[in-house]
Amino acid sequence: MSEYRFGFSEFTTWPWPFRRDVERYRAHGADSIEICEFKLPHNDYGEYLGKLDGLTPGSVQMDVHSVFVDSMANKPEEPADRIAAMKDAIAMTAPHLPAGTPFIVITGIAPDGNVRKARERTRDALAELGDFAAEHGMRIAFEPLSPANVNTDTAVWSLEDGLE
């Protein structure tokens, strides 16, 4: 059996509900899914994540997935509150996911254009989130984004900077 996995991110089917994503992804031969938390009813994670129909979660995109405000989540504003929201998402979904599932984190917009500050605070947040995720059997994956997103979503736009 091949180690190759084929899947979709739920971002690609934004208007569809979670259950339709699962149904259609399987119909098109997928065996993996990137879960978007915004498609899960917050009071029913277990019911929904228990019906993946053989799809393996490749990663999770949390509602709040950046240390600083980004184009998809402008609230809460404070990094500490955003980190707390990410921890809540991990704690609520982890019991329903395979061990080691990665949760995606980005920097968000550099406050006052201070890229250095954003990178330093994100580095600290990744260590904190990584420890928290590990306590729940999960992982954190950091995602550098395209430089086209520098004013809307990221302060890290290259692999080298992401590794640093």
C-alpha cells in the first residue's frame, strides 16, 4: 500500500457544510481531509468528527489560527486571548481526532508593521501551543504564507523565515 494520501481542504468547498464535504470528498477518491473548525457545530464536535467515513484528518484549521489578527479572524484582538482560543479549539477537538493531528498556526498581521515583534511573539506562542497540543496528543504546524498576504495574514513569507 502506498504512503501517498489524497485529500481536500474544506477551504476549497467553502459554501458546503461539513457532511457534504465528507460525502463528496470520498466520492472523488479522497482519503484525507483538512478540517475547518468553522464548519463544525461547536456543540457537536464528537458527532461530526465521528462521521468521517474513512477520511483521515490531515490537519485542522481553527477558527482563530493566528497569533495576531488576520483577514479571517479579527477577534479577539489580544495575542493572549487568541492563544487561549486556539487552546480551546485543540482541547475540544482532540478527543475526536487521531493522535498527532496537526493544528495549523500562522502569525497574523504584524502589529504596527513590526515584523520582528510579530515573529518573536509567534515563536513564543508556537512553543506554548506546541506544549499544549502535545499534552492532548496533537501537534502544531506553522504555515508561512505567500508574501502577497503580508498585510492581511502573515509576517512570515518564506520557508527560511518559517524555519527560523
